Amino acid sequence: MKILSVVGARPQFVKLSPIAHACERAGIEHIIVHTGQHYDPLLSDVFFEDLKIPAPDEHLGVGSGSHGKQTGDMMGRLDDVITAHDPDWVLVYGDTNSTLAAAVSAVKLHYPLAHLEAGLRSFNRAMPEEINRVLTDHAADLLLAPTDVAADHLAAEGLADRTVVVGDVMTDVLMNEVAALDDDASPITEKLGFEPDSYSLATIHRAENTDSPERLKTIIDSLQSVDHPVVILAHPRLVAKAGQHGITLEGGSLHVLESLPYPQLLASARSARGIITDSGGLQKEAFLLRTPCTTVRPQTEWVETVELGWNVLVEPSGLVAAATRPRPAETDETPYGDGQAADRVVSVLRDRATGKSGDRLDPPLGLPLSRESFR
């Protein structure tokens, strides 16, 4: 069997890692296509190195652009790549323009499409990621949901028959990476001299927070006013928009650090007293690390983090109060699985693939496949 994975952005490289390793363990051919959506080495190449992901078999080099131009450029190049490799499955990840482009290309070429991290919903159609994930879910033949909540969303949209709950592959990665971390793996202590539990780690990059000069200024002013040090990682979009709007990032409590390789990001998040973010993945990583999170968004796809008290959704005006709140009650809940999601994904793909003659392929690897099995 042959699986073709299409990725292009930092969160997708992290999710790709356990899938690539699970394919290797199962003896399944795995083709990696990198669209080039993220092309900064610290948001791309370093993840392949740090997570020991095989180098991409294809690199499309699309780069930045408007949503329509970027997605269209990807589709134009993906058609030839998918056809040339002739996979049994096209596997797409998350909710980026790379996800949607590969989904449309695959279904129009009549290749089976599987969506990893299916069923996440913010119910905010102003988010481009929400459009990407909804359209991809409705195009896909197989929906690999990370949680029961995600599966319930899919069922409400009439997609229950295509849905399998497999757990969250990000949990797989985080468990493996954290187990290998040294105690002094965070560069924040080394470079900035901050002790563990004395600082908050921040990431801000989404369009709804950076495109408006007024909103971004309120966020930065709030971060500068928090009563303890805040270290913000300089995402290229944040730096570009701050420069465009004439906003100075450094000042007051706010310190700027370059983007970090994934292991150092986890180490820094683990050592922080809190996370302040508008990222999707970092909310969940904070919960898994049991670091309180403040999310500068009106909605979250990871509702479990809020329900369990480890994540608070705020507008910029409420950021300071949320970032200084007391630590929540401890919890042993594990809504994101047991760290074995990638093996389940590969098992499901292998079980449900059809060969070129239409016959079923080899039987599954012996892992449970039904949604009920993961309750």
C-alpha cells in the first residue's frame, strides 16, 4: 500500500512525524509532499530534522500569497504529483491552505482522501482555517477524528459513516519528545535568564489578531503590562504586521525571541507559568504539559481544554487578568488519547484501502477501528 501525505505548515510537520514512523513500522510506502506554504527554515526544515522525519519526496516551493493564489498554485502542482505517485490514499492534515488544495486535487482526480484531525470546529466562518476544515471534511472519504467531540460534530453534519475516532497524533509526538527532553532544554533560561515558572510564553500570529492595527496594539500593550515577564516568539507574520503598523514588540514585560525548534518550544512551554496564544496546537500542547493557557480568540476547537479549566478564551481587553489568574485544579483526564494514535491511523488506512483491482488489501494490524473502541 502507498500513502501520500501532503503537508506545508509547522503544525502539519509535527503531525506528520508519528505517521511517518508508523508507516515505517508497518512496512507501508509513504510519500511526503511539502507544498512550501511555510518556507522559513525555523518553521519548516528544522522540524524535519528535529522530529527525524524523512526528507520530502516532493517540494512544491509555493511560498506565500493570498488565499486564492496560494491554494490555486498548490492545486496546479499537486495534480501532476498525485498522478505520478498513484497512491492508495492521499492523507491531509489539519486546516491550512495546503490541506484544502490537496483535498480538492485528490477528489477531482478520484483518489481516496483521508483527513487527519477531522471534525474540529470553531463555528467561526470568518476564520480561513474553519472554511478549509469544513470543506475538506465534506470532500473526504475517511475522517480521522481526534476526539469524541470532533466525531459528534461530524455526525451532526451527516458524516458519521465516514468517521473513525483514532486519538490525537499530537499526543504521540508530545509524549515522545517530552520523554527525551533534558531539564535545561529551554533556551529562555539560557538566553534571557528567566527561572522556570517565572515567565509566560506567548505566540500571536492569526490574521484576526494581526491585521487590525488597533487590535494588535491592544494585544501587545497588554502583554507589555503583565506583572511578570512574557516571552513572545517572533512568528514572521507577527513581525511583518507589527512593522507595517508601526508597533514595537519589545518593551515593559514583553521580551522577543526568535521562533524555536519544536523540542525547545515544548521545553519552554513546560517551564512556563502560563501560555498566551492564538494558536490551535499550542493550546492543546499546553494542556498536555499542564501549563495554564490563555487564548486570544473568541472560540477554540479544543473545547476540552476550556471545560477542564486549563484554558481561558479572552478578548485583548481581558488578557492581563487571564494571564495572572491562579493555577487551575489538577486533572487526570486524557481527552486526547494515549499516545498510540498514529498506529491506529495507519491501521485504519490499511484496512480500508482498495487495491487497483478493487480488492481489499491485507487485513488490519489488529488494532480496534470503531469509534466505540476509543471511548
